[in-house]
Amino acid sequence: MRPLFHPATDEIGLEAILHALSDPVRVAIFADIAGGDCSQTCSAFACVGDRVIPKSSLSQHFKVLREAGLIHSERQGVELRNTSRCREVEARFPGLLPAILAAHAVNRQRG
Amino acid sequence: MRPLFHPATDEIGLEAILHALSDPVRVAIFADIAGGDCSQTCSAFACVGDRVIPKSSLSQHFKVLREAGLIHSERQGVELRNTSRCREVEARFPGLLPAILAAHAVNRQRG
């Protein structure tokens, strides 16, 4: 099985982060992972808000988040366990993720 | 001539902003407009860094920035004059643009 690609901290790019979080489903998934205390499986996100997300789209969303350097994914049996890389991104781009997550919270409140 | 579409402040969306600024040319153009004191024409950006940007791509980039609510464009003869809407975006998503512009500055420094 191919190892999962994760960019090194100093290779995390601003454009990739903004692109990854410019999708409403991905930013919702990421906000949940970033706000959670423990790692989460992909299948925990089969529903995001009112939407049911097909398994194939879900895998693609997690891949984009992982390749942007936003999450760390680890295979555990047939599942992937996902944790956020907020601390590493914070070291590279201070304040960026807190600002985006705050804006996401505003967005969700206002609908 | 059709009027140029600008979203109202409360219709400015997080996803559209992140998408608009996830492109290296667009974020560079926006950083310049946001940092400038006066309005700038599109043709002022025929070169961004080392890159020469074709006129048609440039128009498309300005359209994406405008429709995301990041800039205000006004026709003046055959030119468009562009100013940032930072203050309005700040009212909707406090701290978001300063954080993205700071990350862009870090990105540019490190290459």
C-alpha cells in the first residue's frame, strides 16, 4: 500500500490551504477536526450539516486537506484516522487558521 | 454596457474569498491593491513578479476578485479603476484579510 503523502511544514503553501478551505464541505470537515480533541475517521463525516456526502467525494476531500498540509491521516485497518496540523500551520502562517475558522463560524451562524 | 456586479457586504462569502485568493496571481494583485492608497487600473498588473499576464487572464482575475467582494471596479473610459473593499470584508469577517495578507507576505519572503 502506498504511503500517504504529507507535505513537510516548510512546504505547506498558502494557495493550497486557501484552495482546500474554499469548499464548504471541506471547511466544515476541517473545522470539526480542528475543534476535536481526538482523531476522527473519514466515515464520521458521511453527513456534513444537512448534506449526505458520498464516500468517494469524502475520500477526495480528505486527500485535498491532507495534501494541503491541514490534516495528518493514518491508516488504521480499513479506516483513516485524521488529526489536524493546526500547530504546524500556525508556525508557518501565524494567525491564518484561527482567522479562517472564525470566519467559518460567522458564515455558519448567518447561514 | 452591462453594470459591473458587486456583491453587497452581507452577501460576501467566505468560500468565494478563499477561492479568489487561492491563486498566486490573484493574491499578488489583491495584496497590491489592498496596500495601495489609490485606485489602480488592471493594466498596471500586466506583470506580476516575473510573470507577464495576458490581458484576457488579467480581466478574468479582476472579475473573480470583484465577484468575491474583494475589490470595487469602476469603468473610466476604456479602463477599470480598482480599489479594495477591505473595510467591508473586515466588517463581515474580522481579521480574515489581515491574516491572509500576512501569510502572503511570509510566502513571498520564503519564496
